[in-house]
Amino acid sequence: MKIAKFGGSSMSHETQFRKVRSIVLADPARKVIVVSALGKRTADDDKVTDLLYLIYAYLQHQVDWTPLWQRVTERFIQVRDLLELDFSIEEQLAEIEYQLKQKKVTLDYLVSRGEYLTAQLMAVYLDYSFADASQLIFFDHEGEIDFQQTSQAVQQKYQETQAIVVPGFYGVNPAGKEKLLGRGGSDITGSILANVLQAESYENWTDVSGIMMADPRIIDSPKVIEEISFRELREMAYMGANVLHESAIFPVQEADIPIHIKNTNRPQDHGTKISNHEVEKENGLTGIAGRKDFLSITLFKRHMSDEIGFIWKAMSIFAKHGISIEHIPSGIDNIGVIVSAEAIADKLFLITKELKEKLGVEEIEVIEDLALISVVGGPHKELIGLSGKVLSILNQLEIRTSVLSQGAQELNLIIGVANDQYETVVKGIYEGMVKTCVAQTPNGLTSNS
């Protein structure tokens, strides 16, 4: 049995519904379907979820929300009518509107109605049973998923009817009220269901054909990563690659269930398989990811390495000011601290002052406009490893790096360069390590909920 989750772009209008139905019915193993709310039909369109958030804001500020609500109702009725479904969605919409007029809605209840209504339409269209997430996904008093209660409810529902459509993005709190799952919500719903049902695999259907080896805004038609490990994926995600949210990965990674990223618009494409298994890479490269606008602070102090607890004390000062550390390259008598330039902007003077006064730091060097690039590698047979290849390319490009740090087992190499050199370095490394660029899709890195 497979869990198949379809994001908002896959559920945007009736044509997409038809594609989803064709995909689901093409494989008898796809018996548990998770859907997001109706997404954008065109680039300048609105997601239903965004409209519902806006309606709630209007309601709180006593602004007329009815025109927005009319747009929401028209979207759902149009899908129902064009698919010629025998389902009175007007009754459901009328109940929600009544709650709005009575001002009895919570934000979580209202926003979750996008998935709730979309799932009902898809259940009718597939001739599957509708299974409300409020009867399947349970939170405990700490706001975490209660896996024991959730597992019992999901398994019982699946035994009753082994073909269900579940709305993603929400569950219920101990008081029985709807509670949103947060960023990547529908992805998380699918992951939880895959875990508790011990699915063969978790398919995540979206509008791209998998995870790209590099940002398509920089690289023209980058290759798709056919297979990647959860560890490699985390390295890429940490450095800004638009991949699945960590909360959507953990339940399936823990249960050793692979994730397949697939394209609803091109179901024949291989996509990307994500699993615990690390696959040998032809050239040692898994992918390249990165972000701009960091700031490097290098602390110099004689005999620093002999001073027990110096790094811990220094990090405590940053923590005191609420600054997250991105990377810590170090030498014998110096350490570098790389942070978000935006996060530290108003606190840099105070932090450097404390470092000098409390730790006796003799000199502090600050480098601004810094970009970090993570070159992620996998197992490979070649004698020259990831770092050797990348250093050779940087030398050919005549790029001076301000940060260069290799992770354990050559899983990744972190490179710090000037912001204005970021695109040049990403292109150089990609073209230097990937012999051919086969166009898979012009879209972004991976799925949207």
C-alpha cells in the first residue's frame, strides 16, 4: 500500500483533478490519498488557503470579508460542476459562512476548510471514502503528534475502508478543536499516515519532476537527482534548497519508508527517490545549494587553543543575544562565527564589545556580504574526492574563498565567497562536475504543500 499526497498545484482546478484521478487509479496500491487545498490556477491567481487567511484577518479587523468568501465558494462550486459530481458542497459552504457571520471561527478551523472541502470533492471523484483529519490526526497537550492515538484511529479507519481521501494540513488538539500542522502541513500528514500504516512508500506529487541538483534560477535545466539519502537531503535543505520540511521527513525516515517526489503533470518522469540508503554517485556530486547575505566574525586571541571552554563561552554570548550560528570554522588561535547578516545587524556592536571585555579577544575581523555554498556529495569510487574536485574548480575560476570547511565522510563542503561571486561559483562547480545537463523540468527545486 502506498500513501499518495497531492499538493495545491495538483489540486488547482478540474483539469488537475482529472490528472490526479488518472494517477491514483493507475496503481491499485494507492489507497490512501492526502490532498492540499485548491492551489493557484495561474501565476497571478490566489491559493484558497491564502484567501482563507485573509478572510480571517478581515474578520478580526471588521473589514467586509464577503467578496473574498464569494471567490472561495465559486472556486469549489466550479470544480464540482465541471467534474459533474453528485455532491451538495453548498451545504458545507453555508455552514462555514454561518460560523463566520456568528464570529465563532478560529483561525485553524477556517484555514483547514480549504483541505477539508478539497478532500471531499476528490473522495467523491475517486469513489473513495472521505476521512476527516480531525478524526485521525491527534495532538497531545504539548502540541506534538500523539502517535499512539493517531495510529489507533488511522488503522481502524483503514480496516473499515481501504480506500480513503484525507485532508492534509490539520488535526485536532486534546479539546477536539482543529489545529494546523504548520509549514509543510499536508506533507506532514502524508508522512504520519505512511508511518502508522507502514506503507510501502510515500509518494509526494507536485508540479516538478523531483529535486534538482542546483537552483534552476542559476543553472539552465539542471539534472534531477534520481536518488538521494535523507542525510544528503538534510544537508541541501539546511543551506536553502527548497525541499521537504524536516517534520515531513522524520516519520518516514524513522520507519525506513522511502519518499518519491513525482510530477502530477509528467507522471512518466522518474522523479526523485529519498531513502535511508546512500547510492553511489557517478561523479561524487549529489547537489549544490546555498544562500547569500551572511556575515563572518573571526576572533583572534593568542593561545586560544589552550583555553578550556573558550568556544563554548563565545557561543554563549551569541546565544544570549538570540543569534543562531550557521557555521564555525576554526584555527589554532582563531575561530570564525558565521551568522545571518540580517539577524545580527542591530546587535553586532554589543556582541563584539562583550567578546573583547569578557573573553579578552584581541582582534575581531568582520567580513560582510558573504554567501555560503554547500556542495553535497555521496559515495563514489573515484580516487579524487569531492573536496579535491571542488578546490580544482575554484582554482580555475580564480575564486578566493573566505570560508572552506569539509564535513565528516566528505558528505559536504562549505564554501564562503562574496555575494557577487555566488552565481559564478555555483555555475562553475556544477558545470565542472556534471558532464551533461539533461533538461527534466524548468520549475523549482521541489514540492509545495
